Amino acid sequence: MDIVVDHIDEYLGKPVSDPYGRRLGFIIGFYSDSDGRVRSLEVNLGDVEFKQIDIARFRFENGEVVLLPEWEYQALQLENRILRLKKRMAALEELNARKDLPKHAYDTFKKSLEEELAKVKEDTKNVKDLLRKRMHELEDMIVELEKAMTSVKISYLSGEIPEKAYKAAVEQIRKHLDSCETEKESVKKHLDKIEALEAQPVELAPKIVAPSQAQPAAQPANQPLSVIVVEG
């Protein structure tokens, strides 16, 4: 989504959340180019950190500002690149199989696509490492939250804290557990998708038969022939 300076006032001071319902901070500034297009936003993260973040990582949905985590943004970019390159390679091979392009053009484009696929292979390794790292971080968070939940339950059942405090603490812990579990599922989904795209072979695009080239339907077997009797 393109945002121009003329409309940036709609977002200044607005809260920023992640896709998993966690409040991250507030938009406090912006940076634009000479054409007036906003290129990045300055975000106050948790009142203790200030960061300039590329506009491409933001989603503006129903008046809400959502910031994609770095791992998710990179995973989506990579998935789109792999899919696009494999589709282009399939289209090139289809044209070559139909002898619909000169050999020098085929060789040039194939070399370029193979170089891009080799680069994507290295990028894929880096993104998968990033996803696995985030998975481990989330697993550690879940363990920590489960320990906190256990401690609160023990304190409540032993009469050390009243029911009101217990319920307030449990509500917060469950909320964070839900966010972590949902994000963990999303990380796994992207890991699985990237690995599936890696393994997917480059297949020729399906050929489309023109209506004029379509073969007439075969007559069903054992179907009696129509006989016309012509009287003399």
C-alpha cells in the first residue's frame, strides 16, 4: 500500500500491533522521498526503543496498523520469489519445447534464471535459519509462561493470593500463551511451505488445445450404428 505525505496524518500517533494481537508501540514519525511517498515509519517500541521500519512491513487494515515480524516478512518475500522464478522457468521450457524462441534467447534467459535460483537457494537457507531461531524463541517463551502459570496456581491454591489477583494474572498469561502458540503455528506453516516450494520440480505449463484442434468425441463402444433405408 502506497502512502503519501498528504495522508500520513491519519497514522501519526496510532498504535501498532503485530498479526498475533500484541501491542508493539506507536507511530511517532515518518520518512518520505522527493515525490512525497512515505518510505518508512519511525515506531516507538515498548516506550524504550525507537526504530525506523520500512513501509513494506506494515499492513493498514480497517483503521488498524499491523507490523509484520521480520521473519514473516522475509518468509513471504522468499516464497513469492521462489514461486515466480519456477513459473518463469516452466514458461521458458515450454516455449523451448514448442521451438517458439531462438536458441540464443533460450540460453540467455535460462542462464539468468538459473543464477537467480542459485541465489534464492542461499537466501532460503538464511530464512529457514531465521524461522528456526524464532521457533526456538517461542518455545522458550511458552515454557516460561507455563512456569509462571504453575506458580500462580500454586500461590492461589495455597491461599497466598486472592481470587481476583489470581484471575487477573491467569488472564494475562493465557493471552500471551495464545499469541505465542499462534505465532509458532505460523512459523511452522511458512517453514513447511518453503520446503515444499524447494522440492517442487519445474514442470512445463499445460498445453492449451485450440477449439479447432480438438478431436471429435469418440463414439461409445457397442453403440449400434444408425441405418437409413433408402427405398428405390
